[in-house]
Amino acid sequence: MLRGRVGDTFEITLVNDGTIGHSVDFHAGSLAPDEPMRTIQPGESLTYRFTATRSGVWMYHCSTMPMSLHIANGMFGAVVIDPPGLPRADREYLLVQSEFYLGARNGTADADKVNAKEPDMVAFNGYADQYDHDPLTARTGERVRIWVLTAGPNVPGAFHVVGGQFDTVFREGAYALRPGDAERGGAQALDLAPASGGFVELSFPEAGDYPFVTHVMTDAERGAHGVVRVG
């Protein structure tokens, strides 16, 4: 994960030490793709520069065709660009949702499963069920900010914390809900299409284990769930 503010310039060197062509596309930058996003062959490298002009949590990924298969093999990540004036949170987490389409042992993702949109697992941060065994942590009354990116390549997300209510929702570059809004409303899910991102904030009223999931329930049951342990 890379992080910065509006106005920051990022410089990334991509080195292809694989066996086929690869490339990279940073959604956090706005520039003609012809040169910086070109496919480079094994043994080649390129330098990619962009200036962050807008806030959000942005995806980056290999953009060499078949793009779906490269993303399904884990060639993606997140760039967080803070909104101007972002207040301090007591704790911050980043969760990147993605799918696994299992192929042969020691092989790559199964292209037929990718094309059929039939994942074997859906996960946060690369490992199904990991936060059941190694929970995120917080304390009662703390303000917790959770950034979420849906990397795909195919499946949308609906991030939800069981027993929690969001008083802040920032989706795709804009606040949909902020504390003190006249309606005193809350939110229960951060819905994100593939390649979309945002963050939510909440405080936990009492100690306990608060599960979090994508509320696309079959995907939660495939591994996209975890626990926030509040002490």
C-alpha cells in the first residue's frame, strides 16, 4: 500500500523479473496510458511517475491482457490519498477485497473459472478467514477508520460490521455521510463495485467481538469475513 496527500508526486520503478509481459496502471494518477502503462517484457523495467490530484483509495494493477487473469493472480494493490483536512482517527485499517480462482497446484489462477466468474474464495488482504484467527483490535469509544478497496477482478463488495453502525462514509472521492449531519443518519454497508474504494468510520459502544463481512453473503462464506476485537 502506498499513501500520500493531494499534490504528492509518486515515482515507481517496475521491474519485470517474470517469464511473460507485465505492466502497471495506477488509478491514482491521471495521464495518457500509452507509455507508462505499456507492457514490458521479461528483463525490462520502466519508471512510472504521477501526481495525485484527487483524494480516495485507488487501485493499481497489471494491465496486460488478459487483464482479468493477471489481477486474479494477485497483481494489484492500493494507493490511499487522504482527503484534505482528514481528521485523526484512533485506529486505521485497510482491507482489500479480492477473489481466488484456484488452478493446479503450483500453477496460476484457473482462466475458465475467472471467465465464468466462479471464485473458490473471496478474501480480505490476500488470505481467506485470516482475521478470524488474527482479529483487528480496538477499544471502546475509539474512532476507527476502515479503508476498503474492492480489487476484483469480478466481484463487488458490501462492507458491513456486525453490531456496528457507520457515522462516516466516504465513497469514490466524496463524503456520503459525516458526523453531525442534520438527519443524524447512519450507514450499514459500504457498497463498492470492482475497482472502487472508500472508507467508513465508527466507534464501538462496548467490548466484544464484532464480525465484519462483505454482505454479499455467499462471498462472506467463501472467506471474506473477519473480526474486530474490542477491549
